Amino acid sequence: MISELKSQWLELSSKYFEDELITEIYCKEIIEQYASKKRYYHNLSHLQNMFKQLDKFESEIIDLDALKFAIWYHDIIYKSTKKDNEEESAILAKKRLKSSYFDEKRIKKVEKLIISTKKHQLILTKNDDNAYLLDLDLSILGTDWNTYKNYIQNIRKEYKIYPKFMYNPGRKKVLNHFLERETLFFTDAFQIKYEKRARENLKKEIKLL
């Protein structure tokens, strides 16, 4: 998995970074962050899953490379005790991309895409890339029950610092917030494939809390 992800990163970054050593340093940084032992869900497998699903929709994407950079960096900073992970991830993405040929306008787009994953709401409302990013990020919600059960167990491990009486109400609030939305997913493709099962999974999880 790591070698595959490295190849994908180098293929993307080599278009915009002149110094090959820099691309390798940034790749190492990304891998180390996502491979942290404290990560049980927001890890390299999560990245790999997003990129695998993205393959099916590349022809639908407006700015594919901007979306790919957003995926790489959207969870690079992740601490369950912090509330500014997305902002910090966006700042780091901006800092790294500033040393490339990626232009300012596209860097700002990457920043906004990353920030949109905080509340899973569209920021770039006239940009379907934002919709695809959010749907890719939440596609786990619409998987089969066993896969979903493994996901919620891994999320709980990431929040193990919090006792049950604190975690469960917070988790319920998040799940109910999603269920109150008209749709969990923004694109037709993901609504058709995942919406029904995702809602069933969320309701099942709420009963377990």
C-alpha cells in the first residue's frame, strides 16, 4: 500500500515541484503523519480508499490535481483532542504548495476544499470537485455493516481519551446531524450507491450508543 501511495504522490508532485528531493521529503512527511500509531481510521488505508474511488470519477472532476492535493492533505493534521485539524491541515498544504509551481488561485482552492471537510458542507458551491471530495471522504458510511462496524470501532479508538459518558452523546449528535440533512451525499453517483445504506448504518449505530 505504501509503495503504491508513494508512486501516486510522486506522479502528482513531479508536475509541480522542481526539486525531486523536496517531493520525497514531503512524501515522507505525509506517510509518517497518516501512519501514526494513534490513527486507527484516519490513516493510509483511508487515503488509499479515497484515491481508489476517485479513479472512477476522474472524468467528472474539474481540477483533478487540486482535488488530489486536497485528498493528500485533508487529514494530515489529526488530533482527536483538537478542533482545528482541518484549518491546520489547510495551512500545511498551503505552505508546501507555495514551494511549487502550483499557482496561487489553485492553492486557495485546495485550502477551501480541505476546510470544507470540517463540517462536511460545500464551500465551493459552484464546484463539483468539492462535492466529490466530501462524498469520497464519507463513503465509508454507506459500506456493508461489517465494514461500517469496523469503522466505528476504529473511530472510537481514536477518541479513547474520552470516557463513554462523554463520547456517546457527542457521537450521537454528529450522527443525528447527518441524518437531519436532506442527503448525506452531494453527487448523484454517491447518493445512488451509498445513501440508503448509510442512513441505515447511522441509525443502527445510534441504537448501539
